[in-house]
Amino acid sequence: MGKISVVVPCHNVSEYLDKCVEYLLHQTIGIENMEIILVDDASTDDGATQSLIMEYERQFPETVMAVFLEENLRQGGARNVGVSYAGGEYLIFCDADDWMLEETLEHCYHAAKKYDADVVEFKRINVGIRDMHIDLKCGDDSHLTELDTEEKRKAYLLDLKTGDYGSQNKLYRLSMIRDNQIVFPEHFIFEEVSFALPVRMYARRHYFLDEQLYVYYVSPGSTIRGDWGREHRWDNLRIWILLTGELEQRGLFSAYRQEIEYLFLRLGVGYMLAMLFVNYVLTKDEWKFLVETIQRLFPDIRENKYLQDNSSMENRVWNQMLLGWLNMEFTDESVQAANRLMAECTRS
């Protein structure tokens, strides 16, 4: 039973996978203390990705496990399948076009054991060039958060400065994931919050490791940078609607209603629009659909206490923008003004 299971979803990544796996194989924790689960998500590159995965399994049969899916489930579904095979005490995800510094697993594992943490979160760096050397950078803000009261968890849910709602830059206690049946949705993009928010609800001890350990490659063909405007423009909104319903079913919604409402606006709507306006502009009917959907889900959202919090410049800017959308009159002029504002925010 390995200490850490690493799940890598793979779809048409033959030109990227080598770097990802080589950095995993050279982790300072030692390959005897890890397992690498490569999940081929029904690649369509004439067997190139599949052959590469099979070759890694052949060379490292004690460390690498190859899993092949017949149906494309997108990254969330592929991660779920990988988790079902995991046998480690801890779990971590790495996308196939990204890579981890060689110290990542060792440093995370030691922090998890030392602080009995359910989650160890660390920093990542975004790069647009693959052939570059990244040195380990450490800060002085590593700290443990014990989530033993509702007030602490509320602050933790809204902490977007020292933490985020991505899934890759974290080490998880596998038993916490399985005991609480935390999974990703299938066939969506922007699926990570459906995993990360329940994790924040169930974690008892969260350790923030102030080290830059994950390298996120922003490739020209990535999901975020690609032209997904028409096909997937509402995925983030759909994800948050499904997530809200799931949290209600789990009995987690009522105690944290205002926090979830505000996150819905900031991350579900705000982030979606920021990404959307890279390639797409909303019509009057689409703005109306968006605002009416928010109001139907959260009729009292204008009274949310966090929308009234103007204690910082960032809060003031965000809240003015969020309230502007909620109070929009659906005239040609107001829609054009909203589109201009979003375009300016996206460029800046």
C-alpha cells in the first residue's frame, strides 16, 4: 500500500505526458512510496497516448497503473475512475500537461503526517513555456487551520487569498474522499469546484504549505484558452446549480447558505463571465436568463451580508459589479454597457 496515489487524466496528450511522468518518477519521496495511475480518457490520437501509457506501465509495473476508458468522460470522470483504483493513504491529482516539482510529494506527505492534515494545499505557478527550469520557492506563511467551529469554516470557505477551489494543488487524505463520497461531475468543464467545495466542508484540519510546488502549463489548446464559448458557456453555471443541490442533499447548505450564495456569485457567475468574455459576448436574452436563474435559486441574494461588505477595494469592486448584474434593466443600452464593462475587465 503506497503512501500516495497520483491520478493523471490523459486525453490526446502524447506530446505532453513524458514531462509529467518523468517528474513523478523522480520524486524525492521515492517511487516505492507512490503509485501513478494514468487514465486514458478515450483518446483519439491514433493510439499515441495509449501506447505511451502502456510503455510506462511496462517499464515500471510496480509503480505505474494504466487504465483505459471506452467513453470520454472529460477530466472529472477520468479522475473519478482513477480514484476508484487508488490504494494510497493520500491522493493527489496532476493534469497530463502539467508537472510537479520533484520535492512535491515528499514535502506534502511530511506536512500531512506532522500536522495530521486532511488536506495539504500548496502554491502553483502558471507557465506558457514548457522547456524552462522552475526552482522551488518557499514563503513564510505556512499554517494549520483547525476547522472545529462553524465560524472558522465560514471564513475558510471564503478565503480566496491563501486557498483556491482548484483540485490539483492539494494532497488529500483518501479515506476522507471515500467516506464522504466526494466525486467530480462527468462531461463538464470547470468541474473542479464540485470536488473542492465538498472537501472544504468535510476537512477537519487544513494545512497551507507556502511552497510553489505545481507547474500549470497554459497551453494554446487548453480547455480555458480554447474556443469553448458556444458549446460550454453555461457549464460553470450548471456545475454550481448541481453543486448547490448536492450540498442541500448532504445537509450542508443551510448552515452556510450566505457563504455558498456569495461563492456562487463570485466563482460561479463572476469567474464564468470573466472567462466567457475572452471569446464571447452575451446577448440580451442570455443576460436575462443568467440574472433570472440567480434570482430563482436565491430570491434574497441582494440581502446577502457579504454583498454589503465594502471593507476592501477588492470587495467594493466585486460587489458593485455583482449588484450591477442583479439590478440590470434588460434594455439594449444596459446590455451594451454590461458587455463593455466585462470586456474591459477581461482585458485588464
